[in-house]
Amino acid sequence: MGSDNPFEQVEALIASDERQRLPEPVELFLKAVAKVPGAGPLVAAVRYESEKQRVENSELMLRTAWEELKRVSARLEDIEKDVIRREEARRLILDATRKAEDLRDRKRIERIGKILAHAITLGPMSNFDKAEELMRVARDLSDQDVLGLRHLYETQSETLKLHGLNFDVNDINRIWRENLSTERIEGVLRPEWLGIFLKLQGLGLATAVERIGTQIPPNEQVFALLPKGADFIRYIEGAVAEATTASAA
């Protein structure tokens, strides 16, 4: 009889022949290359390395999620008792596995695992839908992008909470002005800020706001944190620990 534990189910699926198949475009390319005389060893090496990477990435993502969830094992028991939630959790874990398989950046893989853990901790299926979107975002964000987003979160989140995660242009300009003297965002040079914030805007995590000339110098662009950006930071940083503290209170 198969296990009801969603993690064990997905780990078994990862190890199955079906999950070890290469994506169709890669498979077609390798078949074409294999027809070239003497290319056999190269094709075999590519297949081996590709499959090895997929398994290692899947294991890293699941291990990261599991470490985050160890502190809230009671939540897993709740999921196992609910057939519908268990199936939704299984699908979410499988989706996280697929998103992590082809990444080269270990930190992006780990962030996907943390988002997965946060979603499972929160429980309601609506959070699973949100997690799917945030895991897609996690694939696109570099370490520098995350540092830029964290900077917005740390400087603006308290103000945004007062306004129900809506932003006041005057408040955002004031906060931006107060941080203009900061030369770095934890190692990110100031000339790189604009590119990072524009990327965050493209992903719906932040948005450019009107510059108030009396507060902000010319040629300076001002950005505000959006709810999706705040969610991303909460999902990857201390979210499970916070949920555990709240549930124990």
C-alpha cells in the first residue's frame, strides 16, 4: 500500500522512470546529435548529467522544505487527515519539484523549497495558488534581485501595513529620500538599483511611483513595494517560524 505522506509520494514519483525522462525538446536534440558519427559518448554524458542534476535539484528543494516543516509537523498531520488538502499538497510539491529541476542556482532552488513549506504551513488551498505563482517568480530572481526586494520590504513594509498594503505616494517618497544616502543594498552597487527595481516591477513585485520634486532629486526614480513582493519575502524568510510561534501562543 502506498504512503499517505505527500512528501514520500512525490519522492517515489521523482525516482520513477517517468520523472527521469528528459524534456521533449532536449530529447529531440539529443536524438539528432546521436546520428552524428562519434557523438554517442557525448549524448550519453549529457543524458547522465541532466538526469543527475534533476534528481539533485529535486532532493535539495524537498530537503529545504522538510527542514522548514520539521518545526510544524502537526500541520502535516492535519493535511494527511484531509483527502482534498492532501491531494492539493501533493500537486503543489510536484509543481515545486518541476520548477526546481532545471535550475543551476542552488539558492533559487532553496527559495522554492521555502515557499513550498510556507504554503503548506498556512494550509488553505488559496495559499497553494499563491505559492505556485511565487515559485515561478523564484525561478527568475537572482540573489541581487532578492536583496533589492528585501530592501523595499525592510524600509516600506511597516508603512504599507498602516495603509492595508496600499501605498501613499508622499510616504514612499519620504522613505526613499531617507535612504538615498545608502550607497549599497547589502553589496549591490547603487548604479545597479534601477535595473533591479525595473525587473521587480516587471514581475509585479514593485512599482514605480510619482517622484515628488521637493523631496527627491532629479533623475531619481522611486519604487514602492507591492503586496506580491511583500508576500514573496514573507514566504522565503522566517515565515514558518512565525507561523509556529503564532500557533503555539
